[in-house]
Amino acid sequence: MTVRGNLAGTIAGVAITAIAAWASHALSRRHPRPMPYFFWWGLLWPRGFLAPEPLKKLLEPRAGERILELGPGIGVHAIPVAAVLAPDGRLDVLDIQQQMLDRLAREPPKRA
């Protein structure tokens, strides 16, 4: 039996998301550190109001500007902002995890 497309499925999805968010917050408060690289795929999940488009509206980046992003992860936000700054602008990124920077340089995220 599938719950896809009905109220029970929606409620289950919201509950699972809320529990995961609570657990993530609790662990982050107790053990503050960067997200482990092996969870890079989690950075591709939809973010709602934290998505790249609302960020671009907030920052209002313009072509030719130079911006520094701290902790870009795999570049979910960096790539769309960098595209706006082109061709004369520049987005510099700094991350504590070299693996994240390597992945950003090697395989920029496909969704923007």
C-alpha cells in the first residue's frame, strides 16, 4: 500500500522532516563542527526560503562585484551567485573542508 498523494503521506513526510531537523539541531548544538563530507548529498535537498533564489534577492549581487562566501559546501548557493557576478566579478569561497572545495571545483551542483 502506498501513502503517496494523500494526507497520511503528507503528515508522515512532515513528521519525518521535523524529527530529522530536531535531531540535526540537537547534535549540532552538542557537537559543533562542519557537516561531514560524506553527507555532501544532503546539501542538494530543497531549502525553501534558504534556496539560492531568495538569497540572490537578498544579496542583490551585480556583475563586476567581488563576494566572499564562507562555508560554500558543494556550491549550491555559490554557483548561482557566481553566475550573476560574471563576467568581470568574482566569487571567492573559503571552506574548512578541502573535500568540499574539491567537489565544488570538480562537479558544480546541477540545480540552481
